Amino acid sequence: MKSGLRLVVVLAGALMAVLSVVGVSSAGAVTCVNIGGSGSSLQAVAQTSVWSPVWLINECATKPTVTYNSTSSGNGKKQWGSGGAKLLEFLPDEATFPAFVGSDPGASIPQMENMSRVGGQASTKGILTVPVLQSAITQMISLPEGCTPSGTAPEVSGTQLAEEWEKDSVPFLSLVKVSGTCTTLPGLLVRSSNSGTTAGQKRYFATRTDTAEWLSVTSSLTRAEEPVWPTPVSSKIVACCEKGSQLVLSVYDSPGTIGYADLADSASAMGVVWSKHTVGSKSFWSGLAKVEANTEKASPEETGGGSNCKKAKYVGETNSVSPGEDWSVAKQKNVNEVGAYPVCTLTFDLAWHKYETTALEPLYGGTSTTAEETANTVRDYLHWIVSGIADGGQELALLKSMHYGPLPKVIKEAAETGVNKTNIE
């Protein structure tokens, strides 16, 4: 079940099907250079299995490489100096310096100020934050041995879930419909690196219950991304994994634990989404099928496999996509609508406003010409992501089959307008 072989075959077949449907030509029109990205693991499947291969075939006259190093949102931004460090300080020895960074929450003002400074930008507005996707955040549930699921899909109270993650006081018997030996408290497994999925999870709990504990651990973007949790559970949290897919498998391998992951990570790690697994005396739900949202219960997965985020609304969703614009505040609002899933998050790609600077030119080929070519390629790539073929790569059936959700219309339009020669040069 955990082998990646079947998944790779499925993705390859799905990709070819999409290419044949949209009539992609192998002869593109744009001269492109090699670029790489780094950061958000939430974007990994979209970057490597959809965007880069389809874009290269459709758009590029040359055949460069577009690579993506799936680490975490925090680590990707650190490679660009978000914490005030020098460029390259957090870059693995074998990695190339990223031309763009994936981040589930947008970069905060202090992070953009630090990156602008080390990137040699003319002002603090050296970073362009581009929304690219939505995704649901699911809850991973691995029941203790002897505890049996009562239904085909778990229904969990969002209020009790928030209480368990704050106070560690809600046993499996009260958290989800089960029978048998289910009186134990769940073990809590979390991401060890700064993560946008962690920020989305904690911000959801903070909107459900505005206790001092939740407000404290979400008081700033940096605080929300960190593996820092309410004081009553801090000694019981196990920070096991850098990537969401690793966390999914860790929960699976650890009966009696719960965790969280974006829908795409959940599906790609397990090869399934909402199936109930029973292996011997171990029962596992690969995702939270229904969560309480006021009086409604909604699945994170919509019909067809995409993230059920169509009704999601965000603080800051009317922001422009322009250098220095603060998208870090863009967290999901409570939406009191039937079928609205309450735990969705946006994910973003960060680009430099200017690639031709004294600090960056040595890292992008060594000359102003190669730095300009990198800027042009990043701009073309990101513009295709938010605009795309057949009225938007966002709407590709392949993306939905991999459990992502398209951007809300108003955010998509802002992104299309913002990715231009003036904002990325």
C-alpha cells in the first residue's frame, strides 16, 4: 500500500490523458532556462506531476529542467533569507539555489523585509507573493489496537478536535464513532519543520475557539508555522516529520495517534483518500471525511477528488498581487454555508521582484543576461500556472484528480494581473 510505484504509473497515465485532451503540442514558442523551486510539500505533486511537465511541453521551444525540492514552507523561505540569515546559509549542499519558493502561507512583512535586504532589492518590496492553489487540510486518524471504526467514514466534532489538540483530554471514544477498547487519549504527531499546513491547522482551531492558548500559538505567521502548540499539550506533542507525506505514514505506523496533512499529501502517501484500512487488529482512517462546521458536516474531498474548498473565503482575499503585498494574513474565514469545508488553505509561490541584482546575479548564472533569463522563465512559468491552458491550468482535471482545488475567482484574477514584466523583472 505504501509503494510509490502504482502512484507513479497512475500519474503518468493521467498526465498523458490530459495532454491528449487539451491537444498539447511538443513545439512551444518560449525560450526557457533551467529553474528550480523549493519549499511547500503541499505543492510537490502539482509542481512535479502537472505544472512543470505540461508547461514544458506546451510552452517552451527549448527543453530546460524545472525542478522542485519539496521541503517545507519555512525551509524554502529560509533559503531566501527570511529569518535574516545570508543567502545559501540554509541551502543543502546538493541543492541549487531556488528561482522561486513555494509557501502555504504568504511571506510576512518581516520575512519579506529580510529577503529583500539579502536579495539586494532596491526597497523592502523585493518579494512578489503569487497565490497558486487551494487545498483542504485533513486529519489523520490511526485507532488504537482493539478499537474498531463504527462507520465507513469518520465524523469528528471540530470543537472536540480543538479541545484535544489544546488540552489532550478527549479520548477516541468521544472524538470519533468507534467501538471496543477506545478510552485512550490520542498521541499527537506534528510536523517538525516550520510548515504552512501547521499554520492552517492551528489557525482553524483559533477561529473555532478564541482561547488564550490558541491565540498565543497563532499570534504571528512565524508563530503559526512553528511546531509550537498550546501549553497543556506541549510536552505530549511528538514532532516527528519534516514533510506532510512523512507525517501521514508515521500516523499509519503508530496505532493510537492522530495527525494532519493536506489532502494531496494524504492521498499521494497512502495511494487512497478516504478508505478505511484494517490490518490485523489495527484500524486506520486515511483522512477526516467529515468535520463539524457549525451545524453542517462537510467532506474535505469534493465529488471527482478535488479539495472541497469552493465555498472557502479568506481574510485578505481582495489583496493585490504586487511586490511587498502581505498575503500572510490570508486565512480561511468561518463560512456558515451548507457543504463548506472549514479547514482549507491557500498556497503561494514567491518570486523576486528583481533578479538582476548584485546579490542574485552570481546565483542565477553569473551575469545580468542569465539573471534576466531566469526572471523571464519564472514569470512565464508562474503566469501559466495561474492562467494556464484551456482557460486555466487551475481547472485541469489532473489537478483535481490529485486532490487540489482551484483558486477563488477573485484571487485568480488578481494573480493573473500581478504576474507581469513590471512585477517580476
